[in-house]
Amino acid sequence: MTDLKTPAPIRTSGNAPLLSKLSGLRFGNHIGLIVVLAAVLVVTSIGSEAFLTANNIINVLRQVSVIAVIAAGLTLIMTAGDIDFSMASNTAVTTAVLAQLISSGVPAGTAIGIAIAIATAIGLVNGLVVVLTGAASFVVTLATATLLDGLALLVIDGMSVSSGDSLSAYGSGELLGIPYLLITAGFVCIAVGVTMKFTVFGRNAFAIGGNPDVARLSGIAVSRNKLFLFSLNGLLAGLAGVMLLSRLGAASPGNAGLSLELTAVAAVVIGGTALAGGRGTIVGTALGVILLGVVANALNLLGVSSYYQAMSVGAVLLIAAVANQLRKRSAR
């Protein structure tokens, strides 16, 4: 018989615990994304002197805050193997309902509570349809998105409805130079990241996305977890609606909807979240959101036609989807 020798212990430096903690952030998995972001920053700063000004940077971060909240919810539900294409349309309904309530004299706090409750209920209905019928979440939420886009127009009667000054302090205010909207988005992203990495619910989401049948046999309540995920997405869509209305000051046709949804989906896919489920990081999503925001701002400053700006999101999404597929094949 062959002697089995115990391998010599691997020597580590005194900084090993610190390096281990830093590796948990998974920045290394997004080196390519960071390089692309850095390249865009350098090129745009050369082409436009206004790009790296404090006002412009704050403006970009304020604009992407709404997308970041939607993308955070998408990251969690896509990790679990589902997708919610109705989040941005739910956001549009929230802005419409909230603006109508405020313009009717309802106190802002009460109106916000009602609007977010409605958005959460819409998310729950999505979850119930997916769980009870077994229909693909892609089809269910895409149909719901179409319905909600029409509902948003119906609520505001196709016109612009102002929310007055009720939410302007939140939409334009800052704390120590940091916009309230960015603080809200950062809190949501951190909460989702902690949930995914350190909680049982987050680990269950990865397990369900990896293989729902195995997860079910392992004792995970798959249906209950899905209902909670869709409800949470509804709540985050409602929060995004409050943020959007506070920034714009009015609910108007085209404020949100599928175009905003596709931007959020692109950010999540760019960040490395698998479309098939089982893999995703909030760090990658945050980088994807920032990259898309910077690209849109760069195209504006460089005087590029708005038609090309719309095309850029689709092109980036296509490239990210292909890159994810190639990475999956390489891993196999």
C-alpha cells in the first residue's frame, strides 16, 4: 500500500486574515469592469472639462440612485433563478399614485405609505402567479409590466401631475455633501449585500437559483422564499418611485417603465449576476450601475446624439450577456 503523507502546512503571512476579509468583497471578480469604468473616466475627462467637477459627479450619483435600488432587488431575485421585469413599471405606478394623492391634499407621509403598500401588493401578486401557476417569471412579469405601464398612464390621465414641494427637500437635499437619494440607495445596496452574504435567507436564494428541486429536498421552503422575494421587489420598486418623484417633482408619461427596467437589468448582468440564477454580487451590480450612469453622462457631455445613448444600453447588455455565457463555459 502507498503511504499517505500529510501535506506540509501552507505558510501564510500575518496579513492573511485581512486579505481573506477583503477577498470576501469579490472586487477581484470585477477587474475587467473596473478597468472599463476607469477607461471611460479617463477618456471623458480628457474630452470634457466639466466631467470631473463636483457638481457633475453629484448629479450622476443622484441620477443613478433610483436605478441602483431597482437593480439591488433584481440582483437578489435573479440570484434565486427568477426575474422581475415589472419593477420599473411598478415604480411608474407608484409615482403616479403618489403624485395624485399629494395633489389631492393627502399628507405626504400618508401618501408615501399608501403608494409603497400598493407597490408591495403588486409584487406579491406577481409572486403568487409565479408560484401557484408555475409560469415562467419572465413571462409573468413582462405581462405585468405592460399592464402597469398602462395603469400608470390611466392614473395620471396621460398628463403631468405635480407633487409640489412636498418631496423636494428629500429629492434635492444633501447630508455632508452627499445626496439623500444616494444615501438611500447605498443603504439598500448594503442591506441586500449583507442579506445575500450573511443570512440564511440569502444562502437559500443562492441554493434555489442553483437548483430549486435540490433546495426543496434540502428542506428549503422554495415557494415561501419566492413570495417574499417578489414582495420585497415590489417594496423596493415603491421606494424607487418615491425617490424618482422627489427628484423630478412630477409624475409624467415615460418617467419610468420598460426602458428604465432594461437599464437596471443591464447593470445587474454587467455586474456578473447569472441570468440562470445561483450567482450574483451586489458589488458587481453597483459597479454596473455606476458604469451605465457614467457612460450616459459622458455621451451627453461629448454631444453624442440621444439615439446612440439608447443604443448603448442595448449594446452593453448584449456584450455582458455573451461575456457571462463565455465565463460559464470556461468555468465548466
